[in-house]
Amino acid sequence: MPSIPRLVTPVAVAAAALALVSAPAQAAGTAAATALAANQASHDSAADRVWNESDVAAVTLTGSGASSTSANVTVSGTTVTIGAAGTYRFSGTLTNGQIVVNSTGDGIVRILLNGVTVTNSAAALNIVAADEALVYLPAGTTNRLTSSAGNALDSAADLTVDGTGSLAVASTAADGINSSDGLVIDAGTITVTAGDDAIRGKDYVIVNGGTITATAGGDGLKSDNAEDATRGYVYLGAGTAGVTATGDAITAETDVLLAGGAITAKSGGGSTVTPGDTSAKGLKAGVLVAISGGTASVDASDDGVHSDGAVTVDGGTTTVATGDDGVHAEAAVTVSAGTVNVTKSYEGVEGLKVYVTGGSVSATASDDAFNASDPAYGEMQNSPNALISITGGTVVVSGGTDGLDSNGALAIGGGTVVVSGSATRGGGEGGLDSNGALTITGGTVLSTGISASTSTLPSSGQGWVSVTFSANQAAGTIVHLATTSGTQIAAYKSTKAFKGVVFSSSQITRGTTYAVYTGGSVAGTAVGGGLYTGGTLSGTQVTTVTAGSQSSTRP
């Protein structure tokens, strides 16, 4: 969703429209936009930002009261009430008081906060009734809303926050900004500190711009409408959001959609904290997480990116460190473009099915780097539903147990795949580990580990070579594969101990003998994970190996 212009005059409308036409489009995938289009449409429109200055009603807060010449503004002690649609400019301070909007008719209520500080035990700004409400932050203004017991900014109506000024919202015991309908943030420097949720829109939370800093004792950004499948979503299209939450950093009953902007999310104390019983995930969705653009940096105690349904990545850059799973979906994880980098995890990427058709995925895990798991089957049973399929892109993974682990089939048909399995355990643990069939029909594949593969290597498809050293090789060891005439095909420098190596590419022909060297230096084209192709051969020949059959070599 493009950013909606902040407008106050017809001239500004035309200028902003021209800017939108001439601005270059951001390269991104389409999954987030497609999901957004299927959801409840935003209430926000450019017309909400158009008003005549002569129609603006001024309200001056005087500490213990307020004054205004508008007939639609009433003052009772420290409670200031707006009773009708219109545009109202507030300035000044209100102590132990409240701004209330109670407009039961049609039309938007615009609240221009022109340097306002309001403190209260309940909501500082309470929108009890309105067709729609806009909180606007004029340029250069600093505004503060504070509540000791309630939601600091509470709205029963669709709410938009806009303008280039700043707004600091604090609630000691409840939510910072809360809307019982939809919530859109288009601009502004917004800082929220909350004892419970920082920013909540029941129907949706849409961020089209601005700079958000949110600290929450509960969840950070949240949408939780469980009654309508088209609502309960969070969308981030532009702007910057830094979220620190005791619970989930960004959570949606249905979809979490990232199309642009930059997110920094920390939940549950971060990846160094052992996950507890309370959900403390980075990005969490009930139906779909779609990442199509922008950047997301997640540091989570619980799963970094989690969906009870599917996770789709077709753009953007996502970096995750977690005490649990890096990217987890109960159904399918699909990566077709963009970059996913799981730097720390228990299991790196996990789903019933894991598809990589493009993009770049790297994962470091203390258990399995990739795991296709089917809870309906035992750990050692062959599930007809579980699948890891890699047909494109670049996959570089390091697992403390297995590199690629499927409770069903493991199919590699393209791309570049570099796998490092356990450096200490062999037998049932390995670089390639599947309960079902392992097939290799294309791509460039390198797998290492104490066992490079616990699966039976395929008897058809693309050629492969397998070498098992008679002793473990130390981290940093360089292995070369070459033709018997001395042309290097590939070189690999390990990052941890290994004993077995499996290599497959279009250059390997079944039945042909190849030479294996160790030592020397790596050379050629770096393709990721310590693997190089081509280059000048060096080192010392230690054995030969025939493609399509197992082989061992001297120490």
C-alpha cells in the first residue's frame, strides 16, 4: 500500500499526487500486496487531510481547564469534550484531565495536536464515538499523552495518526495507542511505552510511514480481530518501526504483511533468553506471514518468524536470531526471492513443507537447519506430507544435528545448496537426512558432516560423488574435487569438523573417476558457505572417487 500524502490544501493535494506519480516504484514481491487486497480495506483516504484553516476551532489547554470559542467544545473541569465532526487545534497542558471525542454524527473529527501535554489516570485522549478520527501532528510540534491506569490514546472509532511532528504516548498499566476498529499510522515520530500492548488496532494496524519506537510489557504492534477472516492483520509498507516487547513484537490474528520500510523487533528479552510459556515471538501470524520488501531484523526468545498457517518470502531482507525456531510455519515455508538469514536458532527453518525456489537463505541452528516435520508421524516414520524442495536460489545451512532434515522426501532440483551437518555426531545425524527418498536432479550441491548424508544417495538423476575420510577433518580443512587430468571442479573450505563429503553438479558424470585433493588454498568463484567452483587446483591428491558410488580415503 503506497504512503498516503499528508494534505491540508488543494494545492498540496495536486503536488503530492504528482510526487506519487513520479516517484520510482520499490522493487518487491507481490505476496504482501495480494494478501492485503483480500483483506478489509483501510478507512484512510487523502481527503481526510484536506481542511480549510478558517474552519479550524482553536482549543487552549490551561493546566486545570481549557478555553475555546467553538460551540462544539464543552469544558467541565479538566475534561474537554468535542461533540461534533470538524477540525480542532489543541495547544497547551492539561493535568489530571482528558480530551474526549463524542461525535455521534457523520464526518471525520480531526484533532491537531499543536504542542500538547495531557496526563490522566484514565485515557488522556479518549475517542468515545466518531465516524472516523484523525490525530494530526503539525511539523515541529512535540506532544505527550500519558495515562497511569488506562489506555493513553483510546479510540472506539477508526483512527489515523499523521503529520511530521512528534507524539510520545505512555501508559503505565494498559495500552499505549488502542483502537477498537482500524488504526493507520501514516507519518510522525511516535514513541510509545506501555505496561501492556504498545500499539493495537483490533481490525488492522497499517503503517505507511513515520518513525515508531514502541516498548511494551505485553505485545508491541497487535491486531486481534478473531471474528472476521479479512480483519485482524498488521501491514507495514514504509517507515521505520523499532519494537521491544515482553510478549510478541508484532502479532496478528490473521496476517503479518511486510511490503517495505524497516522493522527492528525484539521479543521476550531476545535470543539469549530461554523461551518460556508466554508467547514471545518476533513476527507472529495466525494465517500468513508474507515478506515482500523492506528489512526486518528480529531478536526473539521464541520463534523469530512464526505462522500457524504459512510463511511466504518473495522479497526484502529478513535477519533472525532466536532461542527457538528462526522461521516456522505449521503449513508451508516458501522462499522465492529476497534474503533470509537466520544467524542463531534451535531449528533454523521449519514447516510441514519447505520450498526454496529463489532468493537466498542461510541458517545456523543448534539442531536442524532445515526441518520438514509432520506431527502426525513419528520422528523416524516416513511422512507422505513432509517435504524439503529446493529448485533455485542459494541455500547455505549449518546444523548442530542435521543440515537438511525431512520427515518425508528431500528433493534438490536446482540452485546452490551448501550444507554443513553435525561436527560431532554421525550415524543417524548428517548433512542430508530424510526419512523418505532423496533426489538430486539439478543444481550445485555440497554436503558435509561426520555423516554427509544419512539418506541413500540417489541411483538416478544428476551425478554425485561421495567421499568418507578415515578420520575426522578439522575445521578449516580445504578439499578440492578435480578431473583426473587436473582441472578443478570445486573447492571447499570447511567452517567446522567433518568426515564425509557429498558433491553434485552438472559437471559430474556417473561412472567417471575424479580426483580428491586436500590442503592448498581455495580459488575460483565463491558461491557461498565456503564453496568455490572452477579456479586453479592446489593441494595434495589423497584419493580418487567414482561418481555414483561410495568411497573412502586415507587420513
